[in-house]
Amino acid sequence: MEDSIADLDVRLAAIEQRLRVLEGTRPGVAVEGTDEDVAARNTAVLSNVPTHIGKVLLIFGGAFLLRAITDEQIVPTAVGILLGTIYAFFWLYMAYRTGRNQDARLNALFYGASSVFLALPLFVEATTRFDLLTGRQGVVALTIFCALSVWVAIARNLRSLCWVVTAGSIAAAFVVLNTSHSAVETAVFLVLLGLGSLWAVYQRKWICVQWLGAFGANAGVLVLAMLSLSDRWSVQALTPFMMAAMLLVAYLGSFAIRTHIRGQDVGIFEAAQGITMIGISFLTALIASHVGTDISSAAGFLSLILSVCAYTMAFTPKTRAVRGRNFFFYSTMGLVLVVAGSALLMSPGKAAAAWSLMALAMAWFSGRYGRVALSLQCTFLLLAAGVASGILTTGLQAFAGGVGDVWPALLPWHVIIALTTVSCLFIPVAQRSERWGVLAGLPQLIVLALSVWEVGGLLVVLMAPVLANAGDQNVDLAKLAALRTAVLAASSVSLALSSRYKRWPEARWLVYPVLVLVGFKLFLEDFPNGRPVTLFVAFALVGSALILVAKLLSRDGKPATA
């Protein structure tokens, strides 16, 4: 008898617990149930949708009643706008209050969305139609309301409310901008809104909301830059760049807090937004220069400062020890910023020399820390130095260019870049990585190709005027073709010999492409322009190169030791 009473008590307690949850008196208590219980709860939620819609209609009915009272001048317009604002804030408070109950979160969402759809048009009309607020005051009102709404969304975990607030605020901001011409204030508001949506995502681990906020922030700065070109808008040329710099610093600071204080990894959004912000910053600097305000020095110094910060983040002990995305993100960000900043502050030749010296440092760091990413940065710096200094263009002209009165000159910068590129081959770099796989050797392969291109081109530029009168009206095309063939054939043999050393195994992948290039060149240049003597020299060199390459690549089947 006592066991039966105890069992009855347990069942009665379980029934009471379920009733409390269904009535919302005990929020956050999870109750295990059968499939029938889950289906019943889902049916209850669907059956409450008409109730929620009815509540929204009543809320908007009250709003239209206030609008009618204002339009009929029963109360002054200012009083009506004030009452409407209080009414909108009341429903935002109801969303906050109702959101405490997990079972009533749908109610809270409807209340919050109703508040947004009531407040935003009200602020817009108060600024554009009734002239009760100036453009700056209207933006301030939008900022206060959006801050409270986003806070409610974060506090009550209402992701949909954050979406509604962000999208509606972006639209309202551009309407206010178009009417009031408050361009700077609107851009500041959109940047703050973007940061708010970003931190809402970081706080609640939501997805995609930060993309919408970043779109509004980026668009606000870009529109401000476009308006600075118009005489009808009183926007100083320096203002868009300052706003872009604020956007860049604020977002990068947020990324740093996420990775180095919260210990989380960067994602696709951080990478995409970082590249976009850098592009916007330099676009605003270019627009300012077009208007007449030269801010290249300021933009360059800012880039170098941020690059130092980015590399510092990349080489912190924790980031360096964990071979993850954070190191690659910050080091790549630092590379882009340092290249862009030095390009703004220096002439192309000096910038190229600086990049080549940085490439040497990156090669050393790559071997020191075993980072293939740094070897890739070394390659990128060498490529940028080759483009900026013009040595790649010179090499192309030397091997395949015309032979008129103008012949490429041998410049000191070209020699420095070529020697630096070859020097990077003798610095041990990371060439093996589980993360990169077979692509780990790609940076070294590109450096080898650059070395052949630059050194070979400079040899042709140096010897062609002496052997073939290049740059003169009496240029000997046959000798010039033979000289080019000789340099390319020697390059193929050098690559084959280099592939036998464990430091340059990737060189074997360039040997036959170079020989194929020589074969095409024989038909396109040597045969049409050659003489029997020069053709004999060309064929002898190419044939010897083929024999030597075959022996060097096949001997023992293994690379020799260094």
C-alpha cells in the first residue's frame, strides 16, 4: 500500500512539472517526453501563430490611432511623435520582459519586430517630413534605438530580431541621408551598427548577421567617398579616408579580441571583410588625391603601423605554436598592409629593394619556424619586387621583345632584385607540411622560375648589345636568336643540376617546360632569322642540353646531397 502511494506521488509530481512548463511558470526546465508529447507541443506553437498575428495587428492599430490623433491636430505634432516613440519603446521593453521566458520567446520576437517597424518610420518622418529633428538628431535617435534593440536581441537570444533591426536600420539610415544630407553622421552610425552586429554574433554564436552589418558599414563609407566628389555635398576630401581608417581599425581590433582574448579562430567573414576594408581604405585615399588632397603619406604610415600590429598578432607564442588559421590570417594581413604602405611611401625602385630584403627575412623565418606560409610570403614579395622594379618586363623583352632602336637598359635595381631572388634559394625554407601537402613546394618552384627569368633576362640584356648590336639599326637577328637560345638551354641544364640537391627538388618540374619553350623558339625565331652558322650553334646547344638533362634527371633516380 505504501509503495503504491509513493508511486502515485511520483507520477503526480511529473504531471505538475509538465503543466508548469506548458503554462510558462518555470522557464528553461526541459521535460523529456514521447513523440506524441513533442508533436503536441509543435501543434500548440502552430496554433498560437494566429494569436501572435492578432496581437501584432492590435499593436499597429494603436499606432495608427496615435497617428490619427496627430494628423487631426488633437495633439501637437511634436507631442504625437513623442507618444509614438514612447509606444514603440514600450513594446521593445515588452520584448525584453517576455523574452525571459523561454517558452514565450516567439511572443518576444513579435513584440520586438513590432517595435522596430513602429520606431524606424517614426524617426524617418520626424527628420524628413515634420522637420522636428535635424539630420544629426535623427541619426542619434536611430543609434539609441538600435543600440537598445540589439542589446535586447543579445540578452534574450533573439537572432531574428537582430536581423530585423540591422536590415531596417540600414534602410532608414540611407533614407535620412538622402533627405537631410547628414553624410558623416550616417556613415558613423552604419559603422557602429556593423560593429554591433559583429559583436552580437560573437556573443551569441549566431551566423550571417555580421555580413549584413558589414555590408551597411562598407556601403556607408563608400557612399561618403562618392559624395566627397560632388559639389552639392559638404564633405571634406579627408573625411572618407578617416572614416575608412576608423572602420579598418575597429574591425581589426574586434578580430584581435576574438582571437587573442577569447581564443577563437578567424573565419571566412574575417578574411573577406579584412580584404574589403583594405581595398576601401586605399580607394578613399585615391579619391582624396583625385580631389586634390594628397594623403598618400598618411595612408602609408597607417598601413605600416597596422602591418606591425598584424605581424605581432601572428607571432605571439600562442598563435605561433598552434598551426591554425589565425597565423595565416594575421601574417597575410601584415604582408598586404606592408606592401601597400611601402608602395605609397617609396618610389617603385626603393619599394622593390625593400620588398626583396623582406623576402630574405621571410625565407629565414620560414625555415626557423617551419612555416610554409612564410615561404609563400617570400615568393609574393619577390614577385612584387620584380613587377615594381620592372625586371620582369625587362626579362620578357630580352627573351621575346623587339630589337628596334630601344633596348632594355641594365639598371642597378634590377641587379639587386635578381641577386636577392637567387639568394633566397640558398636559405633553407619550409618545404614539407601535412596541411599543404604537395603544394608545400610551390613557393620554391616559383622562386626558381623567377630566378631563371630575371638572371637569364639580365644576361641577354648585358651580352646582346656586344654580340648582336642590339639597340642599333644594324642589329644581327641571327646572333641575337642564337644568344637567347644559348641562355635558355643553359638555364635548363642549371635547373636539372639543381634538382639533384635536396634543397631544390622542385627544379625538375621546370626543366622540360624550358626545353619545350626552346623548341618553339627554334621554329618561331631561329629558323626565320638564322644563318647556317648560328643554326649550327643553336642546334648543338639544344642537343647537348637534352643529353645532359636526361642524364642529370635519371642518374640514381635520387637527388644528390648538398
